[in-house]
Amino acid sequence: MFRLICFIFTFICLGLISSAADQPAAVSAVHDYLLDDRQQIDEYTDKFKQIPKDILLEMVKDETLNPLRMTATMSIINQQYVKEMVQSERIQYERALLRMLSRTDSSFVQVESMYGLCVADRYEYFDSMVPALIQKLNHYNTGVNLLAYENLDQLLLDGQNRQREARIVFNTIRKILFLSRRKLESMSTPEPKLDRQLKILRWSIKVLGNQELQRLPREVIHLL
């Protein structure tokens, strides 16, 4: 009986050790899975850079195009061509993005569409699209929230540090942080999603002034 008990105890211990050893691998596998779509988008982007602008614009109108290919197509247009478009061409592109934004279920397409609208007409779309982009920084998919951060960061770099825009950014992130106060209270270092929010927040404070720190929840101050 004693030997049987020892055998069972040893078997349980080995099982626990094996489970603990597998956990990091499981976490890594999930992380890789969440970034898989983003990696495919980057691969499509590299391939599509050789495609002429007029064909890329036709691809944006194709509602049957795979969402990852669509995101890559818009990314190239947003980065390389939008600012050089004549007014009529830009208006057509905006209409295509608005139509796509109203119909797509892909978070990647949504993020790139919102960013493209801001690039096409910053004054018209910043107020409505940037808060929505900031909300995407909370998306569970690492690839989505990373794309949202990169687009937001580029959008702010391309601006002129306008206080009106900084106020929109600050107020949006402030509301998100107030809703997360209980979670922030027990956090010693920001997780990646929160870290991206705080980086965008720092830009807005730099533009508006350090007095804005007083309007933030006290639980986030030590993380800044």
C-alpha cells in the first residue's frame, strides 16, 4: 500500500512539472498565432509595392479581395500615394474607404481604413477616426493593436502638434484609463497594450502641458 501511494504521488508530481514546463510554450504559440495575420500583411505589402497606383486603387474597390490583402493594399496607398492625389482622386478614395469601413468585419481593414481617411483629409476625419483607432489599442489581437499603434504614431508625427488634436487624444485615453483604475492599481509595469496607450498619452501631455497630469487617475501616474 505504501509503495502504491508513493507511485501515485510521484505520478501526480511529474504531471504537474510537465504541465508547468508546457505553459511557456503554449503562451508562445498563442502569441505567434495572434501575430500570424500581421506577418502575412507585411509579406503582401512587400509584394504589392511593385504594383502601379491605378491598379492598387482598383483593388481597393474589389469587395471580394481577401481582408489581409486589402489591408496591405491600403497600407501602400496610405503611405505612398494619398498625399500626392489630386482632389477628385482623393475624394473617390475616401468614398471607397467609407464604404469599406461600413461593410467589413475585419479589424485590420477597419484600422487601415480609419488611418487612410485621416491621411486623406485630416481636418475632416481626425475627430471621429482617432478615438476609434485608440480603442483598437485594446484589441485582443496583438497584430491589430500593433497596427493601430503604428498608424496613430505616424499620424501624430505627420501633424503639427496641434492642441485641438492633442485634446482629442488625451480625453479619449483618459476615459479608457478611468475605466481601468482597479486593474492599474495593482500593476507595477505596463503590459504591452497599456504601454502603447501611454506612449500616445505622453505625446498629448507634451503638447498640452504637464498640468494635464492632474486630470488623470492617480493609479496611472506611477506608470508614466
